[in-house]
Amino acid sequence: MKNKKVMKRILIIAIVAAVAAGGIGGGVYVQRSKMTAEVQSVSNLNSGYWGDDINSSGLVTNDYSQTVEISKDDEIKEVYVEEGQQVQKGDKLLALDTTVASLNLQGKQLEVENLKNQITIAQNDLKKLKNTKPYVEPSNPVTPEPSTPQVQEMTGNAYNYISWTAVPYNRDSADGSEETPYRYLCTESAYVTGDFLSQLAEEKTYAVFEIRENNDVSGELVTAWEVDGAQIVVPDGNTKWSVYDHSQITDDASDAGDDTTTVDDGSNDAGGYTQSELNDMIAEQEKKIKDLDLDKRKAELEVEKLKAQSTDGIVYATVTGVVKNLQDKDNLPNDGTPFMEVTGSEGLYVTGGISELLLDQVKPGQMVSVSSWESGTSCEAEITEIKNYPSTDVSSYGEGNSNVSYYPFVAYIEDSTGLRNGEYVDLTMTVSGEEDSSSLYIFKGYVRTENGRSYVLKADENDRLVKQYVKTGRIIYGDTIEIKSGLTEDDRIAFPYGKTAKEGIRAVNADESSH
């Protein structure tokens, strides 16, 4: 072929790609019999998760009042107290119709499910927006000839496609060997022609196709496709192979000419959304998801309260004190006035705050550690109430997000020895959501990301490194990541960086490699 003859006169790029069963896309298996990689037992790397601390502060008081509010949907069956009556914590205050309470509970549970569905839809819409190619006014309306590529060869210093005309950016220092392969800088949507890969096989050279941030050689590496020409299964010369995920391109998606994915939602036609418009829509969608998530958490808090009411319909006193401002159950006010208040007459209370993100993890009855600023006295308090609305008057810190709302909670200090009315205290409690028993927590440096998927390098049954894709979760303590699935404590993994961090390398246990 003419192209091949021309290619022989230029530097051939050596890329380390992998050949999976059936084609180029899976990666080339290269024997490196003299190289080994040290592996660690996951059981030794698993740091576990002990929960998060919520830190708050508040003022100790002896005059806290319990407010009993009745919604327009509630029906009061019986009131057990009278105006001015002294009550103890845990006494019955009133009884609600459990039929109505059960219906309210069902309605609120449906609301939670509806909000979950809305969040899922909103998240999918956000994903589409982020993948939508922005509309750009064409600078040259002339239609290219059918015989020329439908995409410009380069965007800045990065190639949009690799053919025989491409030149490695390290041409002055590379020789196409495994140690110094030829390297190409590519855009995220770049592809390699089958002709070029065939020439690599003929020349038996190495090449690396790199995608870097900002399409610049000095940018952080996003992903790299490495190809060993000696190991390539020669493809059809007319095919195209994606640099990003090594798959064969079977349509015209590669002709986009930039780093974005085309989404067939109508926004890519002339008159579609500009990048600025897309940015605004993405920000608006992210805010919508945040608001929906907060509504869901508040509704879930209401569900817990309604569950208690629907069980026996009884509302109990959460403080010891005196009943005040009792309303007529047959003539309820419609201006938001509480049905009654119980003003505390003994014991000490303190009000703290919790982040909206943790509303579903904190419940009445949970214990809080209390520490005095003045005397250093320590004791425990029991959460008796969590308010339904956020407040700027509470102090809470430690959640790592300053853009959230904080909800007041009230805690009763039963043994207040050493504390006095009016002093400030620190409040601390540990919370943790429902953790999957199979979850692991390891140093996040052991996890790499490729094409949006996370993986580790695991030793297989033949003591060879293989890619093991995993499902990850939260990041805690800044450097530890949750592994939800794909890995067990019986597995062994290698640090996925360095010369030996490749599939096929022989795995050696850490304790063996030291001998």
C-alpha cells in the first residue's frame, strides 16, 4: 500500500494496546517473565469504617418547652391533660385517630418514593446535559470532499485521528521499543485507523496513545492506550478504533471532532445549546437534585414520626413541666398556633444542630456526648426532638460542606451534675448509615479509573495481575475509598502505578518479595 510505504519513511508510533478475545479493544497480553509486582492482602489493607462524628455546640437551659403541633389532616380522639397541669417526661398528652395517622403515613411514604423517582429522572437528565455536544457556529461552511476525513486531523496539539500522517510528540527521543515507545497526544474522541495498527504489526513496534487534560502534553494523564505491535491481531484496514475505550467504532460518532459525546436529544442541531447555556442548565439541574434530596430527607423524617403515631396514636411528653396554651380540640386554630406547649420545670436541656445531609441518620433517643467549656464536666444527653425546619441559630461543624442547612435538635441531660443553666457545651455523636456488610475501605491510591470505571490490579489464580473492575462508594478521611463490590478480603492487589503495574505481570506476595 502507498500509505504503508510512506509510513516506513516516518517514525512509527509504538503504542501498548491490549488484545482481548476477538479484537483490539481488550488489551494486549505481553509476557514479561523477568518482572514481578508486589501484592498485598486486601484483608490487611481494609481499614474499616467506624462512622462519622457530628460536632456541635449549644447553651444549656432549664426552661425548654415542648411544642405540640397538629396538622390539618390529623384528628384528635382524646386529650389527657389540662391547662396548667404538671406532667412528667413520658406522660400521655393526647391521642390521635390511628386510621387518619395510618393514611397520613401511607401518603408520606408515597411522597418519599415519588421524590426518589424524581431524583433518578433528574440525575439521568443531568448526565445527558453533561454529555451533550455544545453547538458551535461553523467557521467554514464549505462541505469537505467525500474522500477526505469528516474531522480535522488535529485540535491544537492533539490528534483527532491517528493515520500514517501522524507524528509522535517524542520522536526525537523514542525508538519504538518497549522501553521508549512512540507517543501520540490524542483528543478524547480520537480514533486509530486499522491501516495504522496493521503497520504497527508489520514493523513490530510499540506505541502509546495518550489522552491528557486540556489536550496538552503537560496536562494530567486521563487515560493511555498501549499497543505492542508484535502482539496485535491485525484488524481490517478500513476499521476505526477508539483511543478512549479501545472499541471498534461502527458509526460516525468519531466524526464529532472534539472531546464530547454526541447525545441524540435534538440539542446538537443548528440552533442547539451553546456551552454557556449548557453550563447554566447543568448548574440549575444540580440545584434541582439537591433540593429534591433535601425534600426526600425531610419526608423520611416525617415518616419516622408518623410511624410512631400510627402505632398507638399517642403523643407523649418529651419534657417534665407544665401544660400551657392548650387549645380546644373541637375548634383548632388555623393560623399555625401550636395545640399545646409543655414548659420544662426541671432538668437541663441543650440545643444543637445537624446537617441536612445527616437527617436520615439521627433519630430521637440517640445519645449525645456533652462537654462543658468552663469546667470540662462530661455527661450524656438523649435527643428528644428534631425540628422540622432549618435554623441559622444553631452551631454545627465537621460535615465538610458549608453549603448545607442545619436543623436544630433538643437533647435532655438527665444527670446534670457539674453543669449549670446558661453555660456553653460541646456536643458530639457518632453516626453511620446502613453499611453493606461486604464493603471494604482501602487507600484510594490502589484504585484507578479508566473510561469512567474504577478498577484495581488483582492477582489471579495463576499469580498474574489482571484488571478487576469494582464498584466504589464514599471517600472518608480524605484518602480512603469504599469498595462496595468486585473485591473481597481474600483477594490480593498491587499498587496500580509504575513499570510493573500492568496486566500479565507475575504477582509476588509482599512478605515473599522481601526475602
